[in-house]
Amino acid sequence: MPGIIFENVSKYYKDVLAVDNINLEIYDKEFFVILGASGAGKTTTLKMVAGIETISSGNIIIDDQIVNNMPPEARNTSMVFENYALYSHLSVYENIAFSFHAPKKKKSNQEIENSVRQTATLLGIDDLLHRRPSELSGGQRQRVALGRALVRDPAVFLMDEPLSHLDAKIRNQMRTELKNLRESINTTIIYVTHDFNEALALGERIAVLDKGKIQQIDTPHEVFYNPANRLCAESFGDPPINFIDGKFIGENGDLYIQINEFKVPVPDIYKYELIEGKYKEVLIGVRPSNIMVNKSNPKKNLYLPARVYTHEIIGEDGILTTTFGEEWLTVLTKPDISFELEEMVYLSWSPESMYVFSKNTGINLLKK
């Protein structure tokens, strides 16, 4: 059975372009994640699928049917909102059963009873059915919101940052439960989030969205290790990826990236794909976990000199912030290594672990 197709879909709010010419196919039964910062157009995209927002141009196709002019109740979609949107005057049971009040969803009392209790059991809230939302924790309210959507057995399940209001511990627990729940429900899921950890943990594929435009669509492994551009690279990782100005130089037939006196060889598989001079000024991307730090400089020109600005111990990691001229470089270290403020250290990384971006366009010049 087909999934969901976006054909040149755009959305304007008067003169503001919120979604910019999206072309996308979401496969049937896929757990698809849309990742982006606030204002990227994630929720607008979700609402257009649900029919809550009209599209300005293009087509949205669900199960081989263009749904542009189809009302929300006819699309067989179900949506979980960021703020739960529970009815405070109704019990958990009544909130979950609420969709059955719609004329086209009418069921017998026994059918409603069976559906609600089955869904509540699946979500582990069967002992809370008599309570009101005000008597529930944040995690419990989120389960009720999920239950209200699940009980309808939709063809498309839409989730708008459902974990964003939970504290870290409950959010991690709910993320695990959502992953397990995925095995129990046989439907297409579009999940919207600004949290890269959620995207990597839950998505079968991820679309990185920025200012209404898709930057990359790929598996979690590919978007993390093989980003299409600078924006995609900085969307993943905490601490975030480092960026450093550099330039290509050629010496004796070999190609290097030079940062002051520090030179990094370009891997053989890429050097002949790059035309020296075409991208003379580049931006180097190195993740903090891939930088090695030494307190002495054993090999001149092979290590980048930097000064210690701060060193914080956070759990099992040390986060070393260094300065190199006007550049800032963050390094993950072992927690048992100590550094003095203003101490000189020497940084290096393997050629295979770095990214090279065009300084003008931001594209990944070494994308595999």
C-alpha cells in the first residue's frame, strides 16, 4: 500500500514562505522523522498532512489519493500535539474514547470499552482511566494523548514534538517506549522534533528541514556521518561540531588542507575529485569526539596549537574549550585528565574524521 507523497508542496502565510517546495515520499508503515529548529516549518508540514492547514501549491497524496481539498476527518490521520490538548473536564477514559463521538466513528458501548481498554493496556495506563488530566504526571498525560490518537487505528499517525515538555529522565523513558510501541502498531508515522537524539533513536529515515526547505533525507547513520551540508552537520551532536577556516594547498602532487602551519592530508579517495583553486577557501568540520589532545607538540606542523579556555567535567566526559586565534574549538576528553587555564595544548584529528565544506555554499565537498 502506498504511503505519503509531497509534490512541490509550499505554504505561504501572506508574504511569509513557511514551507518551500517540498518533494518527499514517506513509505508505507515507515517511522519517518522531520528534524529542524523552531520556525523550520515542521509543524506546518504536519498540519498540512492532517488537513488542519491548507497548502498554497503542490499536492499531498495519501494512499494514491490527492487530499488537498479533503477535510481532516476524511483523511484517516491522527495527530498528537505538543501540548497534549487533553480535555481537562473529562476522565482519561473519556479523553481516549472522545473520537468515537464523531458520526463516522460511532461504535457500540462494548466496542468502545474494548478499544479504550486495549489501548490503555498497551500504553500502561489501564489503572488511570478514572483520573482527570490534572491528576496525572507529564509522562502520563503524554500517554493519554498517544492513546487518544492510537485508538482510532489511523492510516497515518502524526506526532508533533510529543516529548518536548517532559523532563530529561521521563523523555528518555518515553522515547524507549515509543520505539517499543512502534513494533505494536502497524501504521505510517511522521514524527516532528527539534531533538537530534530523538531523531537518531526513532527514525528509519530523517529529513533535515531549515526555513521550510529540506536539506537532506537519509538514514540516521548517513545524516550523522555523511551530512549533505554545514547545516546538517551542525544539527547533530552535543557538544556541536567545530568549524575552522582553512584552504587547499598542493605539495609534490599531494593535496592538503592548511590551517596556519597545521596541515591535514586530504584522503586519497577524494583528492582527485577536488580541483585545487576551485574551492581554495573552505570550512573544516570536526566533531569534538574526533579531536585528539596532547600537552606537548611531538611533531611540528602535525598538531594545531591552542590555549585552554575552560575544562568542565560532565558525567563521564570532560568538555575542553580551547581558543586558536579567534577560533573556538571544543574537545571531548576523559574526565580524569586535568587542564590549567591558559595552558597550551596541541590538537589533531585523522583526515577521515573531518568534513570539508564550501565556505560560500556550505555543501560537503567530501560527501561520499
